[in-house]
Amino acid sequence: MSMAERSMGLSLRALGRLAGSDVVDRLGVRKPAERILYRATRDGFKAAGAAGRTFKAVNGNGKPKRLPSAAGTGLFDLTPTEEQQMLQESFKAFGQEQLRPAALSADTDAQAPAELLAAGGELGLTMLGVPDELGGAVSERSSVTAVLAAEALAQGDMGLAVALLAPAGVASALALWGDGDQQATYLPAFVEEETPSPAALALQEPRALFDPFALQTTARRERDDFVLDGVKSLVPLAERAELLLVAARLEGHGPVLFLVETKARGVLVKAAPSMGVRAAATGDVLLEGVRLPARALLGDGDPTVYAAAVRRARLAWCALACGTARAVLDYVIPHVNERVAFGEPIANRQSVAFTVSDIAVELEGMRLATLRAAARLDAGKDAAREVAIARTLCSEKGAWIGSNGVQLLGGHGYVKEHPVERWYRDLRAVGVAEGALLV
Amino acid sequence: MINLEIPKKFVPLVGQAHQVAEEVFRPISRKYDQEEHAYPKELDMLAALIDGMNEGSGSGAGAAGVRREKSDGDGVRNGSNMSTVLGIIELCWGDVGLLLSMPRQGLGNSAIASVANDEQLERFRGKWAAMAITEPEAGSDSAAIRTTAVYDEATGEYVLNGEKIYVTSGERADLVVVWATLDRSVGRAAIKSFVVERSNPGLKLDRLEHKLGIRASDTAAFILDDCRVPRENLLGSPEIDTSRGFGGVMQTFDNTRPLVAGMAVGLTRACLELTERLLREAGVEVDYDRPASTQSAAAAEYLAMEADFEAARLLTLEAAWMADNSKPNSLQASMAKAKAGRTCVDVALRCVRLCGSLGFGQELLLEKWARDAKILDLFEGTQQIQLLIIARQLLGKTSAELK
């Protein structure tokens, strides 16, 4: 080794030692140094919910209301109920007429227009998972309905669908697992007002190989309170959310969900647009010693409640993938039929036509797997395996469909004149995203 | 109401079929793989049992009835298409080759059950019928078959001439349903199917094939040499109706493709179950809640295979459910066949790799299943033919436009 190389090695090692804070350790300044780093990562965060509402806690409301499971005939059946068909039609129309035209600018702005969020209130999205006696719109558990709704909306636009459905997810969680007081405190903001309270399920954390069952956000007990610390990412509507359902590892217990009013001291938010689903206005949420009352714990910290929430969130993303993949299929069919190359429509070529076939085949598989998992949830059956299968399909085949949507349009697919480039980005969210919304 | 679980009423049937697969098929699986062309006599008693089951319940475990049932107007039906598919899935979990060798459960029986008139149904009842479509020069392109049928007014017979290959159970069956053309210049519309008695001297066995897999099932080649068939043995209309095109004979496929998809689903499940056990013995278990990327590569691969399996299974059930409910299902039938066919080959070969020499060796059945699997992506329409059918439907293309 030449002298020059060795000296280079030396200097790099020296630099590494500094940066690796051997020195700061020796000098006993680890804490201040970390604080500097910490402040750096805090840049851009601001207090959340400043302009948002204050929820008035209700006490002594008694027993929570729960939805019974639907009876059914037990026959294999792919026919939605008349009610579901009606909802499906109207959501599909809303997706085509309202969401699709707004999608491009919402994607660019990384914001969902306020009037669309209000329209979501008019559609009663937040009421679909809530019993009618609590102001909701249903009398039976209806993950299938929620799946069909998410699919129909995402056929219009996935990002806007997430923005619209994130509050509905929190409302459903309250209906499923909230106690009487939690339901009375929070549900009115979702079912009684013109625009439902902006809210979301904050589960994800920013690191590779994130596992929702191995959280780094922590909760510790301090007398009757809980104190939360950590960072959440990919949280829809982060900047305007008034209520977040935050996943944290309760020390000595395991992962649980907390109802966190964003007005609480120590809740900081930052817009953090991603590759896709940008209209959902996703952001990071920093929890700095957030002190919560005992009643903020959802579902008594029951581990099965937490696992169910994770699964239901995954299923919601599956439904979104089915909707957007359907949009891809519907878009490429006329394109390949009309686009002429070498003297005839490119659809006359097997390589093009077979790609369309494969999109249809894989999409149908995704869809059936998603519906099966949802129907099992509604019937009160275990759905861990079925959700995992649906998620695997929707993540892998969904992204593949997004990619081939662009491919079939060639260069045209790469420019924003056509929506397929957005669908390419949106479909990658599935398999990445945990939480955010649930069915 | 949307529900994708197997209805309770089919649970006994699935249980019975599984028992047959486990106790009759599996123990002789390797034997007839090694003794190709030997007749699996163990199946005779079983076939009699299945005949009885079909008589009794109207829903057999084998490849019998796929006749379209009229909707009785009282909502959703789970009928014989679904029960048959469910039975086949179980039996092919046992052994695909042996299912194909089941007496009186041939594809020809499906064709007869699907398109024969009442007189023919009665006359051919209880017979074992094979199906002869493919020719040396006409495989997937079945409209190009060269076997001719010429009507002899004097005797009221059709005279068949040509060569047929890949006739499953052709040597063992009582009848062979032969596709032949009344007029080669007309194309598809002139293609008709004829029921030929195996004993007909004009139907000459040329050879039995030696195959990659499903070796328990015999595959025959025939020469039709002035083979005279009474006109009552023609299935469907004797007229050449160009407006109906290929519909008559091809209609069978809408009903039989989900069955072949079911075969693939059953074989895939066999591979997955054995692999799951061997992986567990090797210390790998799939956790459905934790992200696949945080688990071992083998667990993640298993989950991916299981997902494709489930997609294939549900597509197959969807196609059968549509047939039961008189919904046009040729799109879904081809989607099921395409997905199930490629999934079973893909899964079987990956399972062999995951299981190493245990998967590759002949002591267990995995290597045999991997060989058996390939036929399921070929017969009853290859992968490519399914994709063509799907694409033509989705894109609104004729066969002249999308070749």
C-alpha cells in the first residue's frame, strides 16, 4: 500500500471516529450531541392540531355498541347485496366524476381539496362502519362493504380515496373496539358533522423492514397516565388531523393503540409527501413525551385488537389496489386498441394482448382474495392467513400491474398527460403501507 | 351476500374425496408412475363406488356431470359444477394421473354429459368415454383438424378418416368421442364430434405414449381408417351452421376448463402441504402477521406461493360458481385455467428446489408432482391459448385480428 493510500485510510478512519462519536463518548457529551442530531431531525415539524377541535370527554356512558356479524346463507356467493351494489355504483360514479378530474392537481399539491373531503362527508363514508344507534349507517359488520367502497373510490384515485377513508378507518376502529366513553367522546365528530374530523391510523415508522409488531414508538405508564415517544410516518392528513390512532409498544406489555388528540402537548407534525398516494397529504408525526390519560388506550390494550387493526389496515390497502389496478385495466384496453404501430393496432400483437390478459387474471385473483378475507372478518372468522395472502397478491401483482400500465402506453405512459404514471406510483404504496386506514 | 367459503353442504363430499385420495390414490401413486401403461386395477372398485355416489346425490366426486343447470330462480346456487370441482381438487391432491384414469370419468364423458341429447345420454350411460381432438398437425389449433367425416347416405353412417393423438385413456375406454370435419373448406362450423365405440374395427390403436408425468394415465394414438359410425352417434346438430361457428363443440370447454383448473389447484395444494411440513422440520414456519421481508427467505417464498395458490383456487371456484348460476363464464373459465396451470408448475418446481434432495428424490412424491404438473398447463388449452381467449374477449378482437 502506498503512503498516499495509507494516509487516506487514516484520515477516513479519523473522520469516521469523529462522526461515529467515539470522541463525544469519551468527552461525555453524548447527550448534547444526540440532542443536536435530534433537533436536526425535528426540522420542519410543527405543533399539530393547533387550529383543530377540542374533543369533549364524555364519562359514564356505559356499554359500547357493537355491530353483530351478518347471518348469510353459507353458500359460496360473489353477489354483493342490493345495498352494497347501490353504494358501489354511487362511489364508483363519485370516483369517476369527482376524484379522477381532481387527481392530477391533488397529486402535484400533495393535498386533498377541502371540498372533496366535505363531499366524503356527504357520501357518509365515516358512517359505513358505525352502528346506526351511534349515528352510523349500518346494522351489521361490513368489511365487505368497506372493501367495495375503497375499491370503487380508488378506481377514481387512490390518493384521494386514502384522504377520504382515513377518518372512516378511525370511526370504524371506535365502533369495533372503543369503550362507551370513547365512542361517545369521538364518534359524533365523524358521523354528525358535514366534514368528518380529519383523522387517521398512525402505525408506520420510518425504517426499512418495518414490522408493526416490533414498534419503536413507546408508551410508558406514569401513575394513571401514559407517556408516548416516537416517530410515525406515512400518516394521511397528518397536518390537519385532529385525532390519531397511534400504535405504540406499551412497556412490559406489547403493541397497543392510543387515541391521541393532536392538540396534546408534544405532538408535532410535518408534511412528508411520498412517491405515491400524495393526495392523501401524508406526513410524519413526532411524539415527544406526549402525556395521555388512561382512557386514551383503545381496546384495553388487548393484543388481538392490535393484530386485528393491523390486518384490517392491510385489507384496506388491498381494496385500494384492486380499485386502482382496475383503473389501469380499463385505461389500457382502449389505448392498445386505438394505438397503431406497424400498420395495425398494437392490441393485435400477442405480447401486448397477453399483458392485458395477465393484468385481468392477476387483478381478479387479488380481488377474490381480498373479498374472501373481508367476508371472513364479517363472519367473525379468523382471517390472519387470508389477509396475508391478499396483501401478498395485492402488493406484488398490484405493483406489477402498475408497471405494465405504463409499459403498455410506452413513452406516453411516462408523462403526466396520462394517469398511468400516477397509478404506477400509487400501486407501490400497497405492501409498503401499514395502518393509515382500515376496513 | 359475498362469501367465499366452501358451503357446509359440500363438506361431506370433500371429506369423502379426500379420503379416496389419501387411502386409494396416494398408496399406489408411485407404483403406477413407475409402471407406465399398467392398468390401475385398484380403480375399478372405486369407479363403481363413484357411480353410486353420482346416482345418489347428483353430485359426484369425479369428472362426470358438467351439464348446465337451469337457474331455479330462487337466488344463488352452489351446484354440480362447484361440487365436481371440489371433488377434483381433493382427488388431484392425491394423484392427477389416477384421476384421469378413473373409469367412466373421462373427458368424453364430460362432452357427452354436456352436449348429448336425451336418447344419447341414455344409450351411453355407464360407458367410459375418452376424447380425441388433437392431431399430429393440429394441437391448439383445433379448428385445423384434418380428420374427415363423410356421410354415407346408403347406410346412414359417417365414415371417419384421419389420425388422432393424445387420447387420454383411449385404450381403456369403451367409447372415444372423435372430432372430425364434415367439410374442411368451411372451417370451424363443420367440425362435429362423433361417439365411436372402442371396438369399432376402423378405430385402430397406433401406440401408447411414454410421458414426462401423469404416467398412470394412458395416452393413446389412433388411426381412423374408414371408421364407420352410425349417424345417431353424432353429438349436436348435423347441420353446418356457420353463424354458430365453433360454439357447439367449444361450449364444452367453458365447463371443463374449471375442472382442469381444479386439478391444478389440487396438485398445487399437495406440493404446498408437503413443503410446509418439510420446512417446519427444517425450522421454518410462516408467520402470517409479520411482514414477509422480516422472515426467512423460505418463509417469504412459501407465502408468495400460497398466495398464488389461493388466487388460482378462488378463480376456479368463481368459474364453477358462474356455471352453476347460468352466468356466461368463458372468460372466467380461461382465467382460472391460465392462473391455475401456471401456478401449479411454478409452485411445484419451487417446492422441489426448497426441499432439496428430498424434493428431487423419488422417495417422496414431490418430484412426481412437479412432472405431473406440466400437463395441466398444456391440455384443455395451453397457457397461451387461455391468454388468447381472455385477450380476445377483453379487447373485443376476432381470431383473425388477434392470432
